[in-house]
Amino acid sequence: MGKNRNGGFLLGALIGAAAGVAAGILTAPKAGKDTRKDIERRGKAALKAGEKRAKELEKQAKQAGKNISTEAKRVGGEISEKAKTAGAVAAGKVADTADVVAEKADDLADKLSTGTDD
């Protein structure tokens, strides 16, 4: 969150600086031709600085995307392993329960066939 706020502050500072420069140029006592050249020169410099910052932000965004992807794969792998373990435990419990039920069914069948009621 801190990075987003810093980026917003930086953008605001750049816009404010550009507005100040533009106001200064337009109110400076120069000939129109000189003023236009100043505006063009400073505009190109501002554009170049903006492009540089955009490339920096793009690089940061790509790295953040890679980090998120790597972390998602890691967490997904952990969840998958935990699910496999839980499935194996559940299957073992079901098998144990089935063995107990089968054993009790055999005992009951034996009791019914011999007619004993132990």
C-alpha cells in the first residue's frame, strides 16, 4: 500500500511542477518565439521523464506479477499436498470402518446361523 501512495504523491508532484513551470513560462517577459521554444524544450524533458517513470513502474509491475505467480504456485502445491494427505487419511479411516463393519456382520451372521445369542 505504501508504494501506491508514493506513486500517487510522485504523480501529483510532477503534475504540480509541470503546472508551475508552465505558469512561469507563460508569465515570463520573453518573446513569443522564445517562450514557445522553452515550452517545447521543457515539454520534451517532461515527456522523457514521464516515459522513464512509466518504464520503471512497468518493470515493478512485471516483477510483482512474477512474485504473485510464484507464491500462488507454492501455496497451490501446499494445498494439493494437504488435500492428498487428508484424502489418504480419510480413505484409511473408511477402510478401517469397513473392516469393523464386516467383522461385526460376520459375527452377527455366525450368531444367526448357530442360533446363539452371546
